[in-house]
Amino acid sequence: MGAYRSRQKAEDLIPLSDGVGKVVKVGAAVSEFHVGDRVSSLFFRDWTGGEPDNRTIESDWGRDTDGMLCTLKVFKPHNESFA
């Protein structure tokens, strides 16, 4: 009991690490995504390939930033850090 949120750094963070949705808005410089595109998140937001390390394993959504149960979520390009 109570283990689901045990890794969260703050009680008020919104949980859930994996999610899918539709793009509802893109910035002027965005060219690879368009409004209406169906997308899914990375479970570990900083692990895009190679051997995982502690930093990438600890980058799951909902641990230190709001997770996928948000009504809306803003994403940075995968080559930019959220830290």
C-alpha cells in the first residue's frame, strides 16, 4: 500500500509516466510535428538510447515534474534537458 507515489519528490506532483495524446499546438519553429498528430511520451524523458544510467532512469515523468495525468502538457524537444 502507498508504494505508487513513493518515488515522487513532492506530494503535489501529478503522477503517471507514460501517455499518449494529440498535438494541440506547436511553436513557430516546430517543423516535425503538426496539430492533430498522435504522439506518445518516453517513459524516461531523458533516455533516448544507449545504456541507461542513474540520471536517465530517474527521469520518469511524475518523479520531479508533473506526469501525464495533466490536462495539457508542454514538451521540449528530446535533445533539451528538463533539469
